[in-house]
Amino acid sequence: MLNLLKYKDENFQIIIKEIINSRKSFDEDITNKVKDIMLTIKNNGDSSLFEYIKKYDNVECSADNICYSKDDINSAKENCSKESIDAITLAKNRIEAFHKHQLPEDSIYKDNDDVSIKTKWLPLDSAGIYIPGGTASYPSSVLMGVIPAQVAGVKKIYATVPCPNNEIDPLVLATLDLCGIEEIYKIGGAQAIAALTWGTETVQNVDIIIGPGNKWVAEAKKQALSNINIDMLAGPSEILILADKDNRADWVAADLLSQAEHDISAQAILITDCENFLEDVNKELAVQTELLKRKDIVKKSIADNGYGILVKNIKDAIGIINDIAPEHLSLLCKENGYIEKKITNAGVIFSDEWTPESMGDYIIGPSHVLPTNGMAKRQSGLSVFNFLRRQSTISSSKKTINNLGPSAILLADCEGLDAHANSIKIRIKD
């Protein structure tokens, strides 16, 4: 059952702030342990990396088997059904088409002062894709991470996949192979991030690391930031559904559960203006939860992080949503058009009852790697832009120097930078 909050309650805003802040927890113990892992692998390379893989995943690794072999991949493909490969292929094609549409064009800017500025977009040289494992397997995350990088033009793409006890979902390997990824490392956790950051004797260092993971992975990415790029510091999954009474309670409950099953720390929130509808959703949650494979995870997730927020008017939800800045926002109400225009903080918006969040996770097109923990206030979801850099080429003339130079000289003088001023003055004299 969702924890009930009422908009009219005196302490409502305080509780909302507590909910938001609880997602931004700091664990000093994890921070220190990750720091040790990062520094140890930086200093010792493969020898320490292999020790950590043995410690955390119970896998004996060496330079000869740190990567999955062609035989491993072929065996994995043989264990995948034709139907699953067909579904992955369909998703791949759709995601690829969308991201090709995102690609920016080079441009040239010219003005009346004879200034010409060429802007071109260049891909990063290399990328490391972290494929999460642990409590579930995510071949979809392969597609959502690899394809934007490939479309952007990144030539060297490496993948890391945790394989506790040497076990891995064959569809993950098959999907990586379908995407043409040849170097797939048997590494997970903070040790994977460390290896991709610094490089070792067998693992390539990269320009950017992307992909969701647990607290250890997020912390490692944070510590790697001064040396490489990352996509974002993603936390447990989140969904917020805004629904009026004219919805099917079973559909709404199913959508909430689709995110609650990810992790015990996942967050599922329903905002509605009808208490009876909220009660109906709670009834459906109880019934549907018992039918799920991951019901123990779901029950803890809902109990700890599930909320039913009752507002007087649907439009009252706008401010709440923008404050929470959810990873996934589903709009299921008559005022969808108006509310969508007012929402500025959400990782992605799913509008209407025929667009469940789960479709976005797999097959619609945009990457499902999205900002969590309120980061949608200042970050976007993963796209080709994460793998591109913008470069400008500037050209001007004597006319430019004569027209704009005096103002530039004045600004240089204001800053006390004589040499800056002189490099312009010397040209004006001529």
C-alpha cells in the first residue's frame, strides 16, 4: 500500500522535502571503500583488478580470460530464442533511427563585421559502457548505451558486464555482439569504473563512462569525474504518475509496479485528486504484487518509497512534480496538454494511457538512461550529445580588427591585461 500524503496537511511541504532529500543520501563508508578501489587499481593495474573481481564476484580472472571469447558469445547466442533476438533487433533498429534523428549539423555563422565562425561536431574517441547486473539482467541497457555512442561516431566502444559466479544472461552477450562490440570485460562494480578510468595492462581507458549501476558504481563515477567524462550519477529508478479518476486502476498499479520491481530503493509515486481512485489503485497493487517474480523487492520498495499524494485539484500537482523532478513522469488526466507545458523538471514524460513507461524502457527510441535523484532539474537523458564535442574555427579580417578592436582593447585594459590589448593594438597600427 502506498504511503498516503494529503496536500492539505499542515506538514505536507516538509514531508515532500524529506522525500526529495532522502534520495540524495551520502554513505561515507562506501565513499572511502570506493576511493581505495580506485587508487589501488590505478597504482597496481591488473593484479589488483583481478583480486577485486575474485573478492566481489567470485570469478578467477587473468589477462587471458578477462574478456568474453568468441566461443562464449557464440554459445550465448545459441541459448537465446529466435523470438528474443528478433525483439532485440526491432528495438535496436528503432533506437538507432531515433538517435540518428538527433544528430546535430555543422554550421557557419557570419556577421557584418566580417567574422566567420565554423562550428563542427566531433565524436569522442572512446567510450566505456557499464551494463548493470546484480538483482536483474538488462540487455536493453546494452542498446540504450551503445547505440547513442555508435550513432555519434565513437570508434572504440568497450563494455563491462558483472558476472557473479561466472553467470551472465546470454541475451546480454548476444545483444552486445549484435551491436558489434568486440571487447566485453567480465567486470562489475567500482572496479569496472576504476579500470575504465585509469586503464590497466588489459583494460582500455576511455574518454567517457556511461550506464546505470548501484551505489558503488555511482560513487566510483563521481570520483572518476576529474579524469574522464560520465553521463550522470544515476540512482535507483523512479516513476511519478499523475492520474485523475477517469483511469483504470489496474493499469496505473501495473505502471507503478514496473519501476518498483527494479530495486528495494526504487520510488513509485501516484498523485491524484480522487481518494476513491487511490484506494482502488492500492487494492490493485496488493493483488498484482502477489503475482510477480520479484514480489519481495516490490513489497519493500512500495513500503519504503511508495507514496500516494492526494491533491484538491490536478493542477496543484504541477509544483510538486517540478520539485521532485522524477526520472519518469506519466500524465494520465484530461489536462495533459496544459500540464505538460508547465512541467520543466522530468527525465522523460509519457503522455496518455497508451504510453506506459515500460515501452520507453525497451522499444520506443530515446535512451532509458535518465537523471534520477532530482537531477532532471539540470540534466538531460543520455543521447548522442553525451558522445559529441563542439569545435569552433574563427576567422576575421582587418575590417573586424578596426571595427571591434577598440572595444576589445578597452575590455583588456579594464582587466589589466596589457599584452592582450597590445596584440590587438599592433594590428590596428598597420
